[in-house]
Amino acid sequence: MTAGRTPPRLEIRNLVRVFDGQPVVDDVSLSIRAGQVTCLLGPSGCGKSTTLRMIAGVEMQDSGEIHVDGKLICDTVFRVPPERREIGLMFQDFALFPHLSVAGNVAFGLKGSREEKRARVEELLARVSLSRHIDSYPHQLSGGEQQRVALARALAPRPRIMLMDEPFSGLDNRLRDGIRDDTLALLKEEDAAVLLVTHEPEEAMRMADEIALMRDGRIVQQGAPYNVYTRPVDKAAVAFFSDVN
Ligand code: ADP
Ligand code: MG
């Protein structure tokens, strides 16, 4: 099979979610290949997190389909449960388990023998430069270190898809750029399809292979960061992007 004919790792088709009679996600379609980062970018309240939660399987769409590697995993009648979707999740607050050590957090979703799990935990902690904290607990770590543990935990089971909802917004400004770059490098090595939700144009410009600009539940523009930035679709997009510096 040639690369062009391989189905995308993640494809969502015409997703709709209605709350209180209002469509908050309104006919959203996207496809992402393995190793690619798509940023779902838009202002607060435009429906980004709801879209991400439907892909994760913790929220049901009212219509539309989700496919992974060409296979249907969810429509309005058929639904693969969240724990069987091979999806890694990362949120703003990191949501580490406070009662588990760093090793325990990273090993949490892993299957296999004790030795295999330990090897994967050590590999990832070395990769995020946290080997010396393997037996520490989350409260003993800085925000940036907790972020790296959350990243290692999400990637440990080798997810096909990584969903990240504003994963850097809790971090100190001074650290953020470096952590974004390190995170991106690791995501590329692990080869998942990444959907990263952000309201910050600068973050999308820095991290995305493709930007999907969202407004009022709809994707209004989609393309390479440079193209979206230099050829904004309308005045509202110009205003939104004027935040980039
Ligand atoms: P974003 O992540 O872009 O900030 P959300 O997806 O969280 O946006 O929310 C989109 C809209 O849907 C918002 O107006 C929000 O208030 C509404 N919404 C989200 N979840 C629910 C819910 N469970 N019930 C009712 N309205 C909701
Ligand atoms: Mg949100």
C-alpha cells in the first residue's frame, strides 16, 4: 500500500453535539496522520474540549463518526468504550495520582510483565530527564516536572492517538516555550496522531503541522500554520491571530 492510500490514523466526520438545543460542536471533520500534530485552535467556549471528549469517548456525539486507522470506532449506534480506544490523554491540570509515585503514575495504564513495565517506565523517565525522580511523589515535583510525568504517563502504553487539552496553560511563562519544544520532540518520536487543543495562536504556530481554526462550534479554516496565519479567512481570524508575537 502506498503512503497516500493508508487511511489516516484519526478521522472524524461531521461530528455534532447539541446542548440545550444549541449545537456547540457543529459538523466538525478532521483527519490526522500518525506522527502529525493538528492544533484545534479557537477562543474559549467554541467547542474544542467537547470535540476532544467525544474522540476520547467520554462524551457521546449526537451525530457523526470517528474512525481510527480506517476502522469505525464510534457512531450513534456503535461505540468502542474509552478504555479500548488506545488514546493517550493530557489535560491542563496534569491529573497525576497523588498517592502513586512517579513510577506508579507512568506504569498505571501499562500491561505486560513487571520487567516490561519497569523497562518502559525507565525509558520514558530517562527521555523526559526525570530518572532521578522515579520514586518521588507528585507533590514533591515542580509544575514543569509534573507536566513531564503526565506526558510520560500518557505515552507509556504507546497510544495511537494523543489528545491534549491546553496542556501548557498551567505552566510558568518562562518555562513554556522550552517545554513545548521538548514535548513536540517526544510526540514525534512516539509517532501518535496528536490533536492539541489550545486558545493560544502562538502555541499553535509553534507546534502544529496543521491548524484547524474553530469558532462557534465550526472549523472556519484549516491548513498549514503559515498559510492560516498569512491568509486569514476573515476579519475575525485576523483579530484572533493578532495575539501572536
Ligand atoms: P472550549 O473547550 O472551546 O472552551 P467547550 O467545548 O468546553 O469549549 O464548551 C463549548 C460550549 O458548550 C460552551 O458554551 C459550554 O458552556 C457548553 N458546554 C460544554 N459542556 C456542556 C454540558 N455538559 N452541558 C451544557 N453545556 C455545555
Ligand atoms: Mg476547553
